[in-house]
Amino acid sequence: MHSRGQDDKIKRMNLSYLTTVLTSAIPSLNLRSCLVNQGGQNLYEHYRHSRIPEEIAKINSCTKSILSALICMAMDRGRLPESHTPIAEFFPTLLTDGDSRKREITIEHLLTMTDGLKWTEFGEIKSFPRMTRSDNWVDFVLSQPMAEAPGRKMEYSSGASQLLSAILVQACGMPLARFAELELFGPLGIEQYEWETDPQGIHTGGYGLRLRPADLLAFGQLYLNRGRAAGRQLVSEERAIRSVQPAAPAGPPNVGYYGWHWWTDTFSPPLSSASEHAPPNDETDIAPSSFDYFYARGYGGQFVYVVPVFRLVVVLTDDRRKKERNPTNVFREIIAPALVR
């Protein structure tokens, strides 16, 4: 076994190699932005054009992870009860619903998307677009039939996120965006944003937030630092850690696990892949061979990756149509292999 000093040296070597790889690979991918920060220092920064750093843009479902932070903050401050609380406390119509399983759904089931409601985000029954066309999104979600008992299976659902948003409004007695300004955006220095609302004026919990790339980086650093930023513990360390733990296997076609509105996974490259990407050096054989990470993910190429073992935060954003985007998985195919060379 090698020492802590050797570990740190290897990580520094790998991060230096990562910078070289990014400088070579990223410009040709035509991403909107790519930010890589290690321990508070920028290793790499790329924007498609000079205006992007100050422009807010859609982060799509990365909004879900920000909602998770706000849920944790409300619990920390005693405004919201613990995660095992049944959501029927906020939606009393569930107490008289014909399916008694709905009364078993808890806040945590919504956070882990294991609520059991019949839902297909896109395709088949197209739950998400049907919700957004309805007159009352919360009522639409609550009216969906149960597919199975709560807690058994993760089914990706922006409907679950909208219920959480509605719960926060009730618990905090103010619009979700205002609570975010006071407790999260202000301390992180996020001054400019836009956030969509549903027909009842409830901010969208599953998408709809617009931020700058640097704002996403600050948010990732908050979780890298276990809920601490600007000299304050914004999210309790206990809940910041709990949020990003694997809670349920991700439903197909997704891989890895799902936490409290965060994705989690492990990178372990094939041995042949690791050797192909690594230039010769005397210490490659003792470099880390795998690592855990967690991430926020939004449609169209929006990502915030956090890799605790390397103290690394990666932000990727894009704004091109699907057929125009490069199919490369930047994190899994470029960044991660460079870290474990």
C-alpha cells in the first residue's frame, strides 16, 4: 500500500494530464461551456463564445438537484418535516383516494422517485407532456394510478419533482424562488436567474431554471464541500451527504443509482482502456483504478459532476439540437479515463 503523500502526488499528476487532455479534446466538441475546477481552482475553462460566461441558459433537469438542496435546507431549518413524512400531510385528498398505497408515499419516495405512481416521462403514456398541458400539474400527478407499492422501483418523474416544489411552497409560506434567493442563491452569489412556473404559480421543480455556467460550478462546489459555502453551512453536512448516496437502482435506460434527486455512479475503466490512454510513467501501476462520483443531469447536455476523491467539479453545458450535438460522453469518455490513467 502506498502512502497518503504518494496518493496526493498521483492525483496531482493525473490532474495535470487531465488538463492536457481537455485542452486537446474539448474545443472540437463545440460545447457551450466546459468548466473543470479542483479544490476551488480552475483547471480548465472553455466557452463557445465570449458572451456565454454572463448569459443565463436552461439547465433543464439539473433543476432537480437544486430543488433537492432546497428541500434539505427546509428540513434543516425546521420548516419541513423529516423525509419519512407521508405527503398526505400536504395533499389531504390522498387520505380519501381509493388506492390506500398513495397514503404510504413519503417525501423520501418523491426524492428518490420511488413513489410508485404510474409514470413514463416520455414515450408510451408521455406523462411529462400531459402534465404540462394540464390545468393543474399537482392534481394531475396525484391523480395518476399506482403502478406498485412505494419504495420498490425508481421511475424517473418530473411529476414527483413538482409535488416536492408544491410541498416546499406550503412548508415555507413563500414562492420557491424566494426561498432559493434567501437560502441558496444569495450565499452562492447567484444574482441573475429565471425560473418557470406552473399554472398555479408554483415554480417548476423538475426543470425550468436558467443559470450561468459559473453558478452551476458554485452549486457543485457546495456539495463537494458537504454543504458548506461562503463560510456557512448552507446544507447540513448530514443531509448533503445523504442526498448523494445511492438510494435506488436507476431505471432503464439509465445506469448507476439515484439518490435524492442526484444521480450516482462509479467509474471503472477496462484495463485495456486505461493503458491506451496513459503515457508511460513510473507510478501508473499504483494510480487509482476507479472512483465514485455523483452528478446533476439535464436534457440536452447539461451536467454538474462532483468527484470527491479528486476534489473535482465539472460543469458541461450545451444548447444545440440533438442531431447537431457531438455524441461523445465527455465525462465518461474523456475526463474520467484521464483521472485513472
